[in-house]
Amino acid sequence: MPLSLDPEIARALAPMAGAMAEAVPPAVGDVAARRALWEPIIGAAGTAQPIPADVTRGDHRVTTDDGARITVRWYAKEGAAPGPAVLFFHGGGYIFGHVDLFDGPVSRYVSASGVPMLSVEYRRAPEHPFPTPLEDAYAALRWLHERAPEWGLDRDRIGVMGDSAGGGIAAALSILARDRGGPGIARQILVMPMLDDRTTTPDPHIEPYLLWSYDDSRTAWPALLGEAAGGPDVPATAAPARIADATGLPPAYIEVGQLDVFRDEDLAYATTLSRAGVPVEFHLHPGAPHEFDSIAFTSDVARRAVADRVRVLRSI
């Protein structure tokens, strides 16, 4: 029996199917066209569901090691007990997206879990290639650890979370923090993470259902890594799938759809962590493409996925 879309996801995609079929995909290497295409879609998806009224937001500035000042946005649920916190990194293939576009999803996670989040406006490729986005993430991690006592946070209960490229940054930050001896990370929550610059050979079973395509990956990884992309010298802090020794990494929650370009690399990463003695919870969602939870948020699979994420957030 061939692979197919989950029926509820297929119904959610149906109104867009005609426009998607007629649209000419951006050429490989065209970052500007992908920003123009995807950022309005991400923004619309983020506001398609109500934004909770019980979550406050506030912007702060973090100075990075190279002297730049990046924005971080703090989300907290009114009346929630102090304790854990999570750094959140948005998706966008390392090449597009902003914290503003993810106000809705982050607010909903905070409202449902009671766990505050710090969403990081990391600098994007190709204007800012590796290691800049990761160093921005590391600066935000240190900044949050430094402020933990005054904000009533437990430094031993700070996690990282991200979707797509943001999941890749969360995974890479977990490796970098381990290698640098801290700050400590309690949990890594990796939602359909983008982990491997070598994922370029199409799988014909899933290609008809892809929203993030192989051409998108062939654009994004060289934007981040330059000519090193796909070669032998890419470090695990750039593409976490390259890791040789995963010992000592924080416990991981990993999920991905079966109709997602990142399926195989996420499966492999869960195995790599497990073989290194890292506790892993892994979910493979049948019939689900990339970003299925934003597209078909009323579907059963999306509701289950979000409930699992909230459960893991509460467990930190």
C-alpha cells in the first residue's frame, strides 16, 4: 500500500492544492524568492488560531560575542508558578522567518504548559552564515542563565525547543553547550528538526507530498555553510547529524512526519542519541508532511502532537 496523506491533512490542504500545483517553485539558490513566498504563509498560519490573552510578551536585547545586539522575546503566562523555562528557535530553513511570525505558536505553548519561553531572533543565512546563528543562540542561553535567579527560574530546568531549522539550532546548541561545559540544558525538544546537510537524494515515495522540498534544502544548507555543505568537514554544531559522539547530551523529544524530507535524518538522530545512552522519546506521524500541525491544526494527529509537546514542556 503506497504512502498517502492523512485524510484530515489532505482536506486541510485541498483549498491550496490548485494554487500549489500551478505555482512555479523558486529556483535552487533563490533565497529572496523563498522569503517572499513563505513568510506570509507562516504569518497567516501563526494567527489562524486564537492567540491566548493570558500570556504577556516583552522584548529584550542580548549582546553577542561579536558585538551585535539581537532581540529576544520573553513570553510568560500570568499567574504561572516560577521554575523551568525554554529557549525557542523558529523555523525557516536558516534563511527566513522572524520571532514576530511565531508569536501565535509560542504563546499557545506557554499558555497550555505554563512554562515561559524566550524566543530568539537569531541572525539568518546567507547574510550571516554558520556559526553566527548558533553563536546568537548560545549568547541567548547564557543571557537567560544569568537572569534566572532574578526571574525566579531554576537554572537546572532550562530547555531548548525549535521546529524545522529551529529544531536544528536547538540540537546544535545542545552539542555546543556540552562541548563548552555549559550552561546546562535540561531537555531538547526537536520538532521535525533540520539536521543533515547531506539529505539531497529524493525519496520518490514522499516527493509528491513535500511542502519543504529537496530543492529548498539544496538552497538552505549552502546558504548556511557555503561550499562546505555536503562535504567532509561540516561540524556537528552546524549539522547535528554529523555527530560522532552524542554522550552527555540532554534528553531529547523528537518528532517528524512520515512525508517529511527530514524523516530519515530524524530517525537516524534518535538512534544515534539512544546508542549513546541519551534518553529519547521519538514520534513518527503517518501521513503527515512538514509543518502539518500549522496546516491542519484541527486534525487528530496535530492535536496529539501538540499535546505531546506540551506534556514534555511541563515535565522539564
